[in-house]
Amino acid sequence: MASLRAETRRTTFASLAACLSANTFLELAGGAAAFAQQPPAPTIEKLIGEGWEIAGYISARENRSLILFKHKEHRFLVQCSILTDVLRDPRIVMSCHELR
């Protein structure tokens, strides 16, 4: 009787694990597809080349800076975060995103 219960638990656990794995895979695949459809993040070089101006700058810590950009033809700002770390490769990590 005890071995039957143990076998039932293993079968139930295996079925549950298979369902969770399939659901997790579908969620990740859907998330990856949505992520792939997003336009590439702007870079500082691209922003300056397109006429964006620096609206603000702050050194958040000794190795991180934030730059705020504005454009007279757009109703949103772009914030860029720059991290400088000599222990990383690449040493400068930058990310920009729109603030709407």
C-alpha cells in the first residue's frame, strides 16, 4: 500500500513538472518574442546626432552618471545611465530609455 502511494506521488509529481515545464517554456517564448519586437535602445551618440540636447546631468555615485536629454520636437525625455567599472568587460555600460 505504501509503495502504491509513493508511485502515485511520483507520477503526479512528474505530470505536474511536465505541465509546469511546458507552461514556463511557452511564457519564456512569448516573452522573448515580445522582447524581440521592441526597437533598439537609443545611444548617446545617436541622440546627439539627431539633435537632442542635454537637459541635466548628475553623478549618482563615484562610478555612475545619469544624463537627461530633451528635444524640442518631442514631448518626452530620454534618460541615459552610464556605469564605469574597470572590473567589467566592457568597462562602460550604458542604457538609455524614454521617459514619457
